[in-house]
Amino acid sequence: MSVQEETFLTPVVPLDFTYNYYIGQYLTRYFKGFKEKKILGSRCPGCSKVAVPPRKYCGVCNKVMEEMVELPQEGTLENFTVGHVTMEKGGRLSPAEKPYVLGLIKLDDKASLLLHKVEGVDPSQVKAGMKVKAVWKDQVEGDYWDLDHFEPA
Amino acid sequence: MRNVAIVGIGYTPVFVSKRRDVCIPEMISEAVENAFKNSGLTPADIDAVVFGNMHTFEGLNLPHLWSADFIASLGKPVMRIATGGTTGMSAFHAAYYHIASGLHDVVMVVTYEKHSEGDAQVGLMGIITPEIMAMLAAGIDVTGQKGMGAIGGGSAGGISYQATSYLHHSGAGIEHIDAIAAMERRNASKNPYAHLKDPEATAEKIAQTPLISWPIRFGHVCPTTDGATVCILASEEKAAKIADKAAWVWAVANCASDATTGNLIEGIITDPGEQMPATIAAKKAYERAGIQDPRKEIDYVEIYNGFAHQTLMFLERIGMCEVGEAHKLLEKGELEMSGSLPVNASGGVVSTNAIGTSALNRVTECALQLMGQAGEHQVEKEVHKALAHGWGGLMQYVTITILADKPKKL
Amino acid sequence: MDKKVAIVGFRMKSAPDLVTTRERLTFELTRGLFDDLGIEREDVDTTIFCTNDFLDGRTISNCFLEGPAGCYMRDESKVEMDALNGLMYACMRILSGQYRTAMVVSLALTGYQVSPYLHIEYQLSPIYDRQMRLLNELSAAALQARSYLTRYGYSEELLDAVAVQALSNAAANPYQARRIPGVSKEKVASSSPYYEPLKELHCYPPTDGGCVLLLASAERAKELTDKPVWVLGMGQSIETFYLGERDLFRSPSTVKAAKRAYELAGIKDPKAEVDLAEVSALFAHQEPLLAEALGLLEEGAAESSYQSGDTAVSGKMPINPSGGALGGHPVSATGLIRAAEAVRQLRGEAGENQVGKAEVAVVHGQDGPCAQQNAVVVLGV
Amino acid sequence: MEETRQVQGTWDLSTFKFRIEGEGIKNMLKEMKEAKLLGNRCHKCGTVYLPANFYCRKCHIAIHEPAEISDHGEVMSYTIGYADVRGNPLDEPRVSLMVKLDGSDTWIMGAGEDMKPEDVHIGMRVKIKWADQRVGNLQDMESFIPE
């Protein structure tokens, strides 16, 4: 069934569908914490694990994580990757202007790891186990990027 | 073959146009919590989960992954089913086969839609957008201003052609569509999980809503709803242990027509009024359930009716009455909760449409009627056998489920 | 499952860019399958589609494929996941006694038409990950790769070794999309860096392709083929969505899925009883990681297993003799292609890539970021 | 519970490169310059497709036999539009027809002209009104008019 390219129609679809997501009760609490430069998590009444950012359910215990706890601003870099590419929306890859570090950060032994940018360190010098601390924007507004990045403590 | 029963049902506390207070998994978890309350089961009792919704409506790919922690599914098999409007019932059928195959004993079906976060119109258009764009390039005018552009001539789209065809072949009039829409809105007012409710609805009131595209009026069209439904199924042995009351699956069946195969012009819709898949699927379901005369043997029907005329049309297509008879039954009051062939006591899809749940709600509503748990919208007659109908795909796919108040003799 | 359901035939096709449409590919594969078996569309009792709406750029993306798949006015459904789950659903339908034959149809045109990474992008949380834009399929996989290497003290060369083995196998397999002749460690190691430690040739390539496969009850299988391949067991499981709560170096959901599949298949010691594995490893590190979770490799011994050739076509536990997903990943169809590749092995039809003894094979399929959800099927003759 | 904020996402179909079947429609458009309709016929069951299809959905075989189709046909269904696609009312009602052309087993849709909404009915005979200047595009078929 091999056929020529000309056989096909190749329509351009100039449509980008828009979605508007409600962030729900728990992420709302997280951002309220940001307004006071606090990192909040929700604690499971079953296994006492703390989810950061907070969410309603602990899937392991099937329990509602009603209790909010404040986490320290300093933690350990548990795992990291150095990005040499960036992925645009829609999954297009392009080379990064310069290498950058993404890290999974442990703020507390009971807390889930938080994925964030790690700056202020040469990517080739990054090591797992490094101590890192939160760096906030000067003006916090209760928004995603108030917690701007982590840097070596 | 094993017998399978419905042993638990959970809805979100409300079905409304916008749940601004919760994110998607938070909303779904409410229905899961209610299903556990309703059934007395715990997450540990669940062997497997089947999950369904229309994912382009919310722009989420395989949303069961994000929801996994909220639906008591960790460590369990989770299967995602998606067949369009029928998704809820297709998911139910998958859960049925999980158990009928002998591989699992207790399976939970989770369905939802949060229409307020997306756009159902564009989501639906997403089915055929590339074809429409190709047609534009070929000179079609999709606004229907002139030439070969009349894709339904308005926002009701191909549905209008279906309704016209139905009226022509049945001898019914637009007043009957008004009347069935009014009946369902009245029924919805007695169902706490319905969205559009109007205890005072009349055919005359519906007839005052503007025409979109003859014979479809605004009053004939389903709303877009936020909500989630969960249904727990169990094998016969397990059901005996965990449920005082259960609704038993006697048959499941489906049939697909063809949306298009490169036939761009005709491909926009298929078989507008004929809906042969409904007839074929129903026939198969009757055979599997051992039903000789559905009109005598089936006491209650839930029809998937995104548009009001479909209640009447599909009753005829699935052989619950003769062609041309449905509107006469409606006139005589037989389709009401007090009638001899009560239909959509829940208010139907035309009153509540969180799409992923819509076809499952047809099943759960039949189950509530069979178990006598439908509360204010419980029908007057005794219900021993009930039929749930689902419709979707690109207007070309039908699912049927037959339930009874007793297990089937195997 | 005691030889109740058999795979009786398959067709598959992959390439970096197939000049075709979804409809044409579906028709070509299903017509070919029917011709192989001497059957017509009426002989297929039910069809399960596995396509993805986001990759297809359509809502309800299978509803244009019913005609080309031969199920016009017939029975069908759709599992919107990796198609190994579709195979499991097809088995359930046959095991219920309702159907004698069931076809699974899966395809994706992700090479030319759309980026395959879109698949994972739309799986991420729209209220957090998609707003932050730190996580994507490749950065997630890189974190998993690092976690795995660190945990067991493996060097990054393990990734090169896995990739070279997979890509060499793929080069000899006419069904694969990425066939690099004479692929070497140097070539892999010098490919473009994506997210450390992953480089281009450690990752699957964007691929167009599809697979169809027909299952039949034991009775019907005997009429359709002399070489039935039996579905002996299957299992599936999911773990938490949140990467920050997962031990990325292991795959507990694969362990659970495999346990269930082995129980059903009556396999007590997979290392001794399984002859080969076809694993949907989308990135080099996932192949040993998943093979460990499947109980086929000793935990922590991956580096020596790959160096000693144990996992090669001629080794004692061949992993992905087909070349696996590093040779081609038409998203959704990949797990089903793994099953079809296992069938080729079990029938002794795998040509250059044929392993010595092939009586029991393990097939794996995955969904979700860092293989959040895993399906395992055991096949045998 | 309290209302929560919204964040956006999109599904960008504009980034997709779609390939869809086009042989049948391309051939049909070419012939339309001559005011002719070209489809194809299944050599096994005789089903006629317009535009031509590359396979027969009933027989599940590849098909190639061309079939010329009449520009006269019968109304299978119709609708009268009162609102545009966004739901805004139209200045005057608009007739849209679904027509099965003689000799074809599929149907096409188009605007109905020279007919009052109240006169339109299923089974009504119509024909295509061709444009005077035809360019090989769907606008060559201007509308359906009574036979």
C-alpha cells in the first residue's frame, strides 16, 4: 500500500484548544504559604509521610492528608540531572543555551522530594548529597515561581 | 462465564456546571469515597480499577495516572477505556469482563468529566478537525453560508439531520420532542445527582426556547456538567458475602458503525436516524440475556440522550416499541415514572451530562431502580429487568447493558 | 491460564516516517493479517483498539479506524493505553466465553506528524508540573537513570552497553525503525547529550508504526494455526504518580505485575524458566531496571550481565533480542510489538535474532512518566 | 468550599502535521470542473463511494473501479438553521440538505436554494446547481435546487 505523498491532504489546523484548570484546595494552601515564604506540605495520618506540594490523598494509605506542616527551607540534593536540551510545549526539543541543573530536593526525612532548579553552582560541580537552600523572589505573590530556585547552602 | 453483580455506587455530592472548589482528582475522590460508603467496602477489597472519561475535553492524557493516588488504585491493575460518549458504559463492560473472565473478583469503575475546565464543543470538534480543515482547503464553507458547507447548518450539527429523519419515519412532531424534554427535566428535579432540574417543566415551556436548527431547540440539548461516578462490581461468590442487595448483569453488548473512511463529505455524520448499531447491539444483548420479548420482559430503560428526541428514537431502535409508537406511549403517559414503560427517571443525559459518567450513570440508575434505592425518582412499577443504553463515538457507536434483580441461571 | 487463549497471527510495521495515514496503515495491517490466516472480517468476533487521542490529534481517535479494521457494524472497544493492556482485555473477553476471537489494533504516527514527547507532557499534572515546566519525559527519565546508576554503583558505560546491544539487535531486525549498521559504544557515547546521563542513542527514536494481533480460544486457535503461541499469564499494576515519592531505581509495579503473571503461568523461578524477554524499555537504563523487576536479572548485577553477554541474543537470558523500543517506539503499539516479537521467537521465525531455546517469553509494556504503570504477559508454546 | 484559582493549558493542534486520505477527493475535485461527479465502486459488492474510497468497508478489500455519479438525487434528511455555529440567531432561516445522489451509496450535504423551509421534505427530488465558472473546488457545487 505504498503511495505517493501527493495522495494525501495535509491540512494545517490553526487551532489551539484552551483549558482552564481549577487548582483545588490543597495547592491553594501551598501558595498561601508562599505568601509568607513558607514551604508547606500535607501530612498523612497513616504513614506520616509529608507530600510537597500538598495534596488531598496519600495513595499508599488511602487517607486524606488534612494536616498541613511547614518544612525547612534547607535540604539535601538527593538526585539531579543536567539539561543540555529544552523541551518546548508540544514536545519539540532544542539545544539549551547553556547547561542547567534540575534537582530532587529532600527538605525533611519524611517529606517527598521536591523537583526544582538548582542555581549558583557550576553544573559540572553538582554532587548528590549537597546541601541546598530555597531562594525566594523578593516580591512574593502566592504564585508558582515565588520559590524561584535552590542554591548551595 | 461467571455472574457479575453491581454491589456499590458512588456519585460526587453534586453534578453542576462548575466545580470551582476542587481540582480534577479531588473531585473524583469524592465519588470514590461515596462508593466505599455505599458498599461498605474498603480499598483493600478492590482487585482492579477501570477508568474512563473523554480526555481531550480536559486536555489530560491518560488522567488515571494523575488520579492514581486518589482512587485507591496503587498496586492494582488499572485499565483506561475511552470510547467517546459511551466511555462510562464501555468501562463498565471492561470491568464486567475483568470478572467474567475469572481473573478478578471485585472491580471498581471510575468515571468523571470536568467540563468547566475545558471546552466540550471544541473537544468534540477535535474528532474531525483535520477533515474540516481539509474541506476548507477544498472550498467548503463550514459556516453554512453557501454551497456545500452546510455541516448541519448550526451548532446542533449533524444531530438535526438525525432528529428530522426520526420525526419523518416515526410520524412524531417537534411537540413530542418538547414533551419528552419536559418529562426528563421534571424527573431530574427528583434526582439529587441531576444537573438541570425543573419540577414545573412543560412541553409548552420547552417550546418557547429558541430553535437552533430545526427540529432542535435549546430546550432539547444536554448541559455540560462537572461530576464523577463510581461503580463497584463483584463476582457472584463475593457479592453474596459483601452485599445485601445487588443488581445483576445479564448481558453486555456493543456495535460500531463507521465514522468515515476518507469519504470526507459523508463522513461528517453517519446513519443519522437509522442508528443500526443500536438495533444490532440490542439484538445481541437480548440473545445473551435470553430475552425473547423485550417489551414484555424489560421493566425499565435508561437511554443515552444527549438530545431529547433520542429517548423516543432509541426506544424504537432497540425494539422496546414499534417504529412510530414511542411518541404515542409518551402521549399516554406510559414513559413517566408512573407508566408501564418508565424511561430515564433519572432525568437522562439531556438533564445531566458529565460525559465520562453519562453512559455509566445509565447503568447505575438502572441498578438503583432494581435495588429499590432510587429514592424520590423510584418508579412506581416493580422493576425486575432493566436496560441501559449508551451512545457515542462519532454518533456511530452503541453499548447496551441488561441488568436484573436476580443472578442469571448459567 | 492453562492454554486457553492463543495468539494466532500478527502483522506489524515501523519506520521513522511512514508515508501513510492512520486509516491506510490500519487497513494494510488488518487485511494482511486476514490474508495470512485465510479469514475475513466476519471471523473476528471483537476488536480492541489502542490509539492515543493526543498523538493522533483527535478526540475518540479510533472512530475513523473501525471501517479500515474491518469492524464496520461489529463489536469493538478501546483501551487508551499501551496496547499490551489491549491484549490483556482481549484475553479477558475470550476467557469470559463470550468471544472466540479477538483482534488488537494499535498504531501511532509519532515520527513525522507529532513529537512523541507530547504523550507524557499531557500526562503531567496540569496544575503543577505543566505550569512549572521542569518535568518532561526526558528529564524524568534522566532522574530515573541517575537514581538507578547511583543506587547500584554502575558507571554510565552501562547505558552505552545496553544501547549497543539493543541497537545491534535492532539493526538485524527488518521490523525495526532505527537500524544503525555497525553501531559502536563510541557512536552511542558521542551522540548528543539530552539530560545527563542520557544521550540521544540511549533514548527511543520518534517512530511511526503499528501492530495488529489476533487472539483465539484454544478450540478456535487449532483451526486457525499450526503454531499457536499461548498466553500463559498476565498482570498489571500502577504506582504513585509523584516522582518525588518513588524509588526511581526500582519498579515495584512491574514486580507486582510480574508476580501475578508468573502465578497464573505457574512459573516459580523466572530466571530458570523464562527463555527470553521483550521489555518496553524506552531508555537504556530501563532495560536492566525492568529486567530486574521481572526477576530475570540479579539485582545489582546488570553491568556484569551486559558485559558478559548474558543478555545478548546468544546469552543465557536474552533481553530484547528484537532490539526493543530503542529500535522503535510507535507510542501505544510498543507493548503489542514486543508481544509480536516474542511470538516470532517462540515460533522460531526470528531469523538472525533467533535465540537458541525459545519456549517461554516474558513481554512487558509501560505507561506513564518513568514507567508509572506496567503490564506483563507471559507467552509460551 | 472556597473557590480556587484557574491556570491555563492548551492543546496545540497547530503544531501537528496531519496526513489524511485525499486521493478520492482530489480526483473528485478535478472532475468537478466538467460538472461531473466521480467516485468509485466495489468490484465485489457493488457499493458506490463518493468521493472514492481506497477500500470497501463492507468487503474489507482494496477497490479501484471508477464510478460516475449523477448530480440528481433524493433528500435523505434536512435541517433548517436558525442560529449560527456560535448560537447567534440568523437573519433568515437556512435550508440544509442531506442528499443521496442517484447511483451513489453515500450522501453529501449542502445548502438548499429556491425552496421554502416549509416545502422541504424527506424524499424530495433535487439536483446540484453548478457554478458557471468552475475551478475544481467544492464551491463549484453552489447548492441543491428542486429537480
